[in-house]
Amino acid sequence: MNSPAAEPLGSTPRTRVRRLPEKAATDRAALHAVLDAGLVAHVAVTDNSGPNGAAQPYILPVAYARDGERVLFHGSTGSRLFRALADGAPTCLTVTLLDGLVVARSAFESSMNYRGAMVLGTCRMLPEGEKEAALERITEHLMPGRWPDLRAPKRKELAATVVVALPLTEASVKISTGDPDDDPDDLDSPVWAGVVPLHEAYCDPKPAANLAPGIDVPDYLRRWRR
């Protein structure tokens, strides 16, 4: 069996981009770039909690981090949905980066510029000996430089946390860029058209109300502002 890194993106019937296939990315570096730039992933899982025991889908927002050819994320041991993921329930993880609103001369042609990744598969629950390193990876993805300042996780905190890894074996990436693709008949319309860029940014840190006097904002928090 090929390693995940050898599998081309969108190469399976489930991940092949059929709608606007020209927007599909096939370079695995594109997958890494989207996952590394995002902060929140949405993870789907289904259980039998619907009416009369019917399958009910749920989507969970999670903090995550890419670790080589896998994605790490965590939740509570008290969550039945995370227990299902840890037990190998099939899942779909998505990350979407919104880069701009594409403002066309018609509502039909108006759209968005985006970078989106989808990963299909089953998760593996990490054993106790791997949890802390995985949580450090997630923390450093969200808040670079923060982990060395933090109190180490307590044993009971680790016991209350499920950490899972989803391999990047079956995935696809779709990227949309550029100006509106207006109908030629609309090009003479006296209506503005173009792109409104959107950017996600860290803002100025705000101290907690109970922060002890004399504790300054760490340098790495200031660097996040760039």
C-alpha cells in the first residue's frame, strides 16, 4: 500500500472534484498549506440518536494541527461523538479559508475566493504516552511560542481528554481565485465589479481582569500581530 504522501489528491471516487474540476489542486503541498493556515476544522460524525434510532449526522468545530501526514484534534472523554471518532467511526474533516468576496455584476455570478481542504477516513485514538506531545502540537499551531509558558497538563486533565489522529490518505483541495466571471452581456452594465479581500488577523491582546500586576504581554503574542 502506498504511503499517504504518495497518494495524489482527489484520486479516489469520493474525493474527485466534479464541479469546476479546474479548481482542484493535485499537489500535496497545497493540502499542507491549507491545513497549516487554518485554525478551526469541522469534523462530521454520525450516530444513531435520531428519531427511532435513525442515523443523525453532527458537525463539530475543533482546534487542530497538522502533524506530517495526519491531523490531530481533541475533545472530551465525556463526548459520545468523540468516543465514536476514537472507536473508528468514518468521518470527514474540512478546513475552509475565505480569501475574498467576488462581487459580480449579477447575483448568479457573484461568489467567493477560497481555499478548501477535505479529508476522509477514520481516526486513531492516541495512547496516553502520545497525548501531551499532540496537545503541544495543537497549542503551538494556534499560539506559536505559548507552550513553554504554560503549566504542564495534570494527569486528570489528560485522562479527561481524547486526542485522535486522522491520516491524510484520502483528501482533496479546491482553490478559487480571481475576478468575477461575468456574462459577456453584463460587461457594459454600470455596476461595480471586483473582489473584496478578506483577511483573518490577530488583534491586540487584552489582559484578563484577574491578571497579577507587572506581567507584560509576551513577545510572541506581539509577533502574532504581524
